[in-house]
Amino acid sequence: MATQVIAHRGASKAEKENTALAFKRAVSMGSDAAELDVRRTADGILVVHHNATLEDDRVISHMQFADLPQDICTLDAALDACQPMWVNVEIKNDPLEPDFDESESIADRTIECLSMRTEGDSRWLISSFRRETIDRCRQLRPTIATAWLTVGVLPQDALGIVVGLANDGHRALHPWVNLLSRELIDLCHQHGLEVNTWTCDDPVRMAELLEWGIDGLCTNQPDIALKVIDQR
């Protein structure tokens, strides 16, 4: 498969991130996919927002959906705005944040939402920094692909991590672009894992990663990534 251009929180350089406008702009630019962040309100609505809090420090998980700013989408509305792109759904479930859910019920709700849609499971890729979250998603719905997000992988830990992800049925590793090496990409490919990196807006780095065989470029500027790919 050709390298996929994944619009990070939509076309977030051109529009406000994680909004319907950003996702629709990503579609118009020709992006292959969009990445978005999922959290949950006090009344159980899945919404798309990166931070656990609003700009005024109110905690989203303590608020009713009706009280949120109007440009915050439900997950369903965001997925509608992303059509026909495939979507990387990042579940936010950090133990250091106020909405942490040790029970992984947010994974249950996300799987329920995706499973009820008509597009088919191949349109979704669920990711999270919390390994338990993607493991739960695999348990509930193995036909939906999953990926582990990480800032970086130490060389001495790489083999164990990659083999573990592959053996558990996960599809991809999502490492931070600044700590991504060619050796890690090669190792992942040797074990059948894809590599989608975040967040790359530098055309020179994009070109280097393309040479290394990167599977997906998650970027705030999908139009730039598409130009770099076209120029190869």
C-alpha cells in the first residue's frame, strides 16, 4: 500500500483542530485518513477533543454535552465529516488526567459506536498510549484494527515491544517522528506491523521517511505531505 497521509486532528493548520471544518478540509485536500481524539462527557456522550479540559480549565468529563462549546463534535458527527476517509480514532485514557477510566469502559463505548455504523470495520484504526485500552478493543472487536501510540522505543526494548504487539494482533506502532529510526521501521515490517508516525510537518523529514518505507504520515498539513509524495 502507498504511504497514507493522515490529517492530524483534521487539516489542523488550516482550520480549528478536531472540528467538522478541519475534517472536511482534510477531505478536500485529498487526505487518505484523519486522526481524531475521543473523550467522554458526564452524560456519556463520546466527543472529539484533544485535552481533558477546555480552555477555561473546565473538565470535559465533568460536563454535560449540551454545555460544551458548539464546535465540539460528537464522535458520530466527526466520523460523518470525515467521509470518505478512513479514520484513526485515538482513545484518550491517561492515568495522569482527570477523566482516566481504569475500567476501560470508554473503550467499550468507542467500540459500540464504531460497530453500530454502516461503513464496515475496515474504515477504523483505534490507537491509544495506554496498552490496556487497545488490548480491550481487540478483545471486544478483533475485526477493528488497533495501534499503540508511543513517544519512543528504546533500542534495547524494541524487539520485545514489536513482537508483543504483533503476537497480540495489533496492526501498527505509532511512534513520535523525532525519535523514529529506520531500524525501528524495518523491525516492525519484519514482524508484520505497520508504522504511522506523528506529527510530521517538515517536508524534508517527510521525504526521508518515505525513503525509509513509512506506512503513514500523520500531519497537520496534509496538503504538504501529498505534494512531497507526488514529487517522488
